Amino acid sequence: MRDKPVFWAFMTLLAEALLIVVLIPSSWLNKINEIEYGWMQDTYSESSLKRLDDETNDWHYRMTRETGLSEWMHWMFFPSEEAREREKGMSRLGEKVWFPYIESRGKALDDMLKTFLMRLGSVFIWLPLLILITIPAFFDGFMERGIKQHTFKYPSPFIYRYGLRAVVIISFLLIFCLFSPFPIPPILLPLGVLLLIAIMGLVVVGNLPKRL
């Protein structure tokens, strides 16, 4: 029973992936990219936006070209001329329906990968602030735990348990947003990471059991 939330979280992410692969048109994903890029232009400076563009293009090239993923996707989703010729002799259904659909799915996957990398790069822009928040949050949590270890104060199992649940839920939501086929404001993911760090440091670490 304890693994049930994890199971349903996994199934939700799997359903999201299948939704993108099977149904979401490439034109919609392009529209998402345009909307989110416009938001990023309003949020980030010109130098930060240029660095984001460069990093996204570099990551995309490394993931698709250097790993061979691009060739695999081309083989998987873009039929060869021989396959097209064979289908022409048998039926027009493949040429008019099946092949265009398969090609559109390959294009949609590539567009979703670009969207994912841009969202991830948007989080990395906030990395200096995330580090500044992480150090005092965990330091405060460990100090609080140290005080409880050497005094008669006891960590709260209730706060610890629900803090862990909050960490799991926020982590799931962050992953869901990274792959979401809907526009995500660029400030949302960094704020989610900040909240995750704060809960882990101040709530979870601060209420760790005295003996692990």
C-alpha cells in the first residue's frame, strides 16, 4: 500500500509521455515554445537569454547527434524511400495517412525534447540563488537536529513524515512540469526547486530521528 502513490505517479508520467507521443501535434508544441520563449524574454536579461539559447542548442546537439539518437529517431519515424515505394504498390493508405502520422510523431518528440531542455536551462539560470538557499537551509536543519540530539527536545515524527511526503509530491510535480505539453511560466520551476530545498533542509533534516 505504501508504494501505491509511487505507482500512480509513475503511471501519470507514463500517460503524459504517451499523450505526447500519440496525440499532441507538433504545431501545438511549437506554439508552446513560442509562448514560453516570450515569457522568458520578459523575465530574463538579454545576456541570460542568449546563454540559455546557446546551452539549449548545445544540449540538444549532444543528446541527438553525439549519442546517435537522431539517427535512431530518423530510422524509427521517417520511412525510407524503399518503404514508401513498397507501400505505393500495395495501398495509398500508408502514403497519405500512416507515413505522415509517423513523421509528425518524430517531429513532436524532437520539439518536446527542445522544450524540456529549455525549461531545464531556465532552472540552471537560477543556480547561484539555489546554492545560496541550499547552504543555509541545510545548515539550519543540521543545527536544529544537533540541538535536539543534545537536549530534551525531540524531533517530530509527524512533521518529518509529512515533510518527506511533500518532497515526493513536489519532485513529481517538477518532473511533470518539465515534460508538460502545456505552457509553463519560466519562474514556476525555479520556485518549485526553492520550495523543495527549503522543505528538505528546514523540515526534513531538522526533524530527522536522533538515531538513524
